[in-house]
Amino acid sequence: MSFLFFILGVSTLIISTTSCHNVIVARQVPCFVAKVIDQAIDGSLDAANGSIREIAPTNRLADDTADNWTSCATEQTLVDIAYFFDRRPN
């Protein structure tokens, strides 16, 4: 039996200074897992739109004009993702 563990927790994620969002952050997730989660929840691979978002290395959400997973050099590359479970920033 194998288990997958990801680092979940509270962290600083810069979204907006004027609104509040409930978000779960998962750090160090392999790209292929992030894409599967994105496809399962949002119905499409769009790293900058929907409930699942890529977190850029600057701790900001990925550019909302880019729909591809920009940090994924390979499917094993580790990325950070945010899950907006009630309200989305856009």
C-alpha cells in the first residue's frame, strides 16, 4: 500500500487587499497530480482560472491570462496549488 502526502497548511498567499477568500494551499504537489485535481474539480486544465489555481514562486496566483501550468517543466516538477472552495477571485 502506498500513500501520497502533501504539505497542507496556512501560508501567505497574496490575492487581493480588498476581498477575503477561503483557500486551501497544497505545497510541493507533482505537476501530474495538480493537473488531475484541476481537471477533476474544474473540468478543464486551466491553471489560472476556476477553483484550482497555480501559485507562482512569488506567492501570488498565476497570471489569469495564462491557462497552462507554467511551472511544470516535467510532470514530476513540484508545484504549489490553491483550492478556492467557496468563492473565487474572478
